[in-house]
Amino acid sequence: YYLPDYKPDRFADGLAAPEFEIFTTPTAMSFLNGMMSLIQRGLGTCDDGFGMWSPNCKNGQLMLEDPGNATEALAELDILLTGGRLSSREVIRTAYETAEEGEGFKAAQKAIIMTPEFHTLGEPLAAGPREHVAPEPVEEPRSYRAAVMLFFGGGADTFNMLVPLNCPLYEEYMQVRRDVALLPQQLHSVTTTGQACSEFGI
């Protein structure tokens, strides 16, 4: 992630890009998934789409109609989605022409939202070769401690995340947990000091 005062190298002094703070891999992919669902299905939650849940997966849909041929479709989508800056026209044309019957216009829209010109401002075209920057010297590695964050989708059975082993608390654990209790051979053993048990299972 980026901090609010993040500044790309090409920015002049005094300029920052706080919007990068929310531009993370999950938010970027969620946005693209939402756009794909909006184009294919309409406004709804199916396929990680935008909008509220509905029985038929959509509360609304895009009403723009297919002009009927690739040239007109590209010209219209170029203006509407990239402000006339679309550079990869042949790629979009191929997506339109090779799609299943009746799906060409949607295929072209899906291809355009993956281009650098979509949802951006300014000139996205190449500006010449990038300057060579000498790599920084590699320092000798040192020991460190890392905080590891795990994001679980759903509930967590915390009583089975850290299980006492080889001590009286394990017997109590087995009596309380019964059928959902974990056996020692199902766990990875770790040792510690200063706790009620000297060994736990993960």
C-alpha cells in the first residue's frame, strides 16, 4: 500500500498522490471484476459486481446498443470510454470480431477496460526509453521480526487455532470440544515458556 504523502519519481516537488493509498491489488482487481460483471450481467452482485442483490442478478443494465459493425463500435466506445485516446484498436477489433454471436460489443467493452487509456487522464502513450538507473548496492541481510496478518473470509474457530498439548489442559480441551477436537497428529507442535502448558499445537 502507499502512504498519503506518496510521490512518484516523476512528480515535481510539492506534489503528492494520496489517491494511491487506496490503490491496492485487491481494490484494483475488485474494480475490474465489478466492471466485467456490469458489462456482462448488469448492475448487481453476481460475479463480484456492483449494486445490491436481486434474484435475477441485476437491478439495471447498460442500455448502449451495438452499432452492428466493428468500425462504428470502436469509434463510439473510444469516445465514451477513453476520450478518443484508444491506442490498441486492432486488439479491441479482434475481441469484437472473434466473440460469440451477439457478444462482440460486450467483448470490446471488456477489452477496453483493460487498456491504460480507460479510467485515466492525460497521455498514456509511450514517451521514449526509460532512463537506466543503477541498482542500489545490496546490504548484508540481518535478522528481523515480521508481523504476519491473515485475512480469513468467514468465521475462525479460535479454540482450534492454538491447542494445548501434553498437559492437563489438553484433556479438558478433549472433553469440551469432543467431535471437533483436533488430535496431536493433526497439529504442528510449538514450544514456549511461561504458559500453563509448555507445548501447543497449531
